[in-house]
Amino acid sequence: MTQEIKNPQSKIPELEPLLEKAKGYATAFRHGIEGRAPFPTATTQELRAPFNGALAKEGTPAGDVIDQLAAAADPGLMAVPSPNFFGWVMGSSHPVGVAADWMASAWGQNCANEIVAPAGAIAEEVAGAWLLQALDLPAQSSVGFVTGATMANFVGLAAARSEVLRRIGYDVEANGLFGAPKKVAVFIGEDAHATVFSALQFLGIGSANVVKIPVDDNGAMRADVLREMVSACFNPKIIVAQAGQINTGAFDPFDEIAEIAAEHNAWVHVDGAFGLWARASKDRAHLARGLDKADSWATDGHKWLQIPYDCGYVIVKDAEAHRRAMSIAASYLPTSEDDRRDPADYVPELSRRARGFATWAVLKHLGRDGIDQLVTRHCDLARHLRDRLDGVPGMEVLNDVNLNQLAVGFGAGKALIEQNKLAKDMLTMMRDQNEFVLGGAEWHGRWIMRVSIISAPTRMRHIDALADAIIANWQQLNP
Ligand SMILES: *Cc1c(COP(=O)(O)O)cnc(C)c1O
């Protein structure tokens, strides 16, 4: 008797009943999401139990596996696609993107190369061009489809590192940083996102080996200090700017940064994980003015554009610097000719999911007007929430609410230690009620409640319900 007959699981299961089951669980989750307590209800220990145990000798029938996975995961799911999710800057996995991603998985495409995955490569190529149109960035730029803004920052800064060293005659791809004739100087705002520092860490530049530029009260880089520091430096230079600070939504002064960079031959990289999308809103595009004069940009698909996780984009104006930093050559890999674009030339990975399908589908579905409305609506809702909260005695909105972020402080006029305690107590009360997910952070030395409005289904009624809950809790805490 062969192994085949002994092991009932060696037969490849039918896909259709499995997808039917998956569809049932997936749609039940999404239908029930608004009424669901958004934070997971099970403890880590409770979640571990059903997933755990030794790997069994005997397999489990396919349908049972899907049932068991759904049951084990459900109490540990965070309701990120909920209209009541404001905890971090995360997107809501648009239904059109989810459907496209299901097909990408079923098609099993390895989107490394145009010859291996022609449709996947073309979807990326076209979606990449559409992204440049939606974001109003230079049309000749190259676009890489990565896992998120962390990797987009990594790739953009790798292209920057390559180019600023090439300009002094050094090939960093071949020779690494150790033998570089000059150190690469990196200028970065004090309120930059933590992941930019990770990117610098991965690139051998070092997360602490930077010149930090002070910021204003809203978290935007001070161009006057940047000018001073850059003028005093004679090394190859990279300036890392930011569009959309995670607590305040602040934008760095790009016009001035571009001017300084042009005078001193510096590369400008912009971390615009969500803030870059202000450019897609007619009403808010002015916030990101001058940003198109940068050399590279990092943004997310899985935040404002609502692509299912994971999806980010790196955009580089000098496509050659981008390819030089990322391409892989090996004799066994097919190479594309003439005008064909190999996806792997623009990202760190070789084998990868065909990310272009979901992006193509969501962009096609929303169109430029749909993206504009989505971004503008979230920004308008943020203003509405500010208006509801700001007049309440003892409560203060600490940031300029231009984008989709609110930084709320409690105990106006009290000592800092008291203010911090009140903010933390408010966060605990809201967490215990488990109706909304909110964030907490230390902002310029003070504890705040963070509100990120970025989920596609969020409407005015959700914002009003959130404002009612925050105010009711505050009045209870601070009668
Ligand atoms: C979210 C975010 C990142 C990190 O993006 P990931 O998609 O989590 O990798 C980087 N910078 C900013 C400003 C962000 O908001």
C-alpha cells in the first residue's frame, strides 16, 4: 500500500467548498463589524489555547481546518475595518481589494518577473502610473510595490544612498558603506516616524547617525535650522522630510526644503505614509505643496487607499537610481527586454505576491473623484470632531486639525503630571467600554489621546457617537 492511500489528506481538496466556507466567515465578520466590540475580547492566554498543541501526525480534513481557524481567530480579531476604529493610522481593507486579493491568491502568481507573471506585472505597471496621476507626482518616476511604508522608506533611502555616493564616484551596491570615501549625512525632523530610523538601521547608515532638526509646535521641521545645518555640511546629503506626522498630521515645509536641497545637491526623501494622499484631495492638496520637488516618496496602500494588508509604494523620480539599488541579476532568472518592467527590480524581494491586482482594482473602482471624496471626508470629519471637543471645559485639541489626526489633551491649565494622569484615565475608560478604538501617545512630553480618522466606512454619525462618549467620560472624570 502506498503513502497516498494511508493518508486521507494527501488528496488535493476541492477549492470551491473551502472558498464557500471562507466567504461565509469573511462576510459574517464584515456584516457584524459595526456592532462588534472592536478590541479583541479574549486574552492572549485564551487565544493561544485553540491554536496550540503539538503538530499532529495525522492531518485534519480541509473544511475542518477552515472551521477551526475561524473559531480560534475570531475572539482575537481587532476590528480594523470598523467605522469605530480610530486607534492607529490603518485602512479598512476595501471589499473590492479583498475580492481582488482572493483572486491573486487563487491564481498563485509569483510577481517577481514580467515573463513569469505577465498579468501581475502589467497590473503593477498600470496601477503605478495611476498612483502617480492620483498623487500628482512626476510621470517619469518608477514605482515599487512593497509591504508598507517601512519598506518604502527603506527602498527610497537605498536609492538615495546609491545616488549621493555615485555622484562622488562611489559604487555602494558593489562595495558597501565601509570603503565609502565620505560619510553620508542624513538630516531628519525630530518628529519623524520610528520606521524611518529602522530603514536607516537596515541600510548601514545607523538609526542614531543622523542630524535631528527641531520641529515647531505642530511637529513640522524648522526650515531655518535645516538650512543652517545643511550649509555647514560638505558630505553627500540626504534630507528626510515628512508628509503627515502620526499624532498631528503636520507637513514639513517642502518648498523651502526643496530650495535648500537644490542649493546643496541633497536628495530629498519624503515619508508620506498617509499624508501624501492629501495631494489627491482638491481641498487639501495645498498642505503638500512643493512636495513634488522631492526625489523619492514612501506611501502606503493599506492606509488611506484602503488596500488590504499588506501594501505600500515607493516612488523614485530617478528610475535608474531605484533599479541600481534594488535589481537582482542571476543567470537562471529570465530578463525582460525592451520596454518591459520587472517588478522585482524595484523592491527588495524576488518571489512576491501580485500586489498590483488589488491596487488596480481599488483605484479603478474609486476613480480620482472617489479618492478625493474619501480623503476630503475624513479631513472634514476630523474638523467636526475638533469642533465638538475643543469647547468642552478642561479638554483641548493640541494640534492644527488640517488633516485626519487629532491630538487631544485633558486637564487644561493643570500641572503636567495631573494632565498625564487624566489622559491615561480617559484612555482606560474608553478602552474598558470597548465601543471605539483610540490611541494614546506621548506628544512633546505630554500624554494625549490620538484619534486617526481613516476608515472608509466612518461617517458623521460615528464621529458624533465618539464625541458623545469622550465628553460623557470626561464629565464623569472631571465633574
Ligand atoms: C504608518 C507609517 C509608517 C509605517 O508604515 P507601515 O505601513 O506600517 O510599514 C511610516 N511613516 C508614517 C508617517 C506612518 O504613518
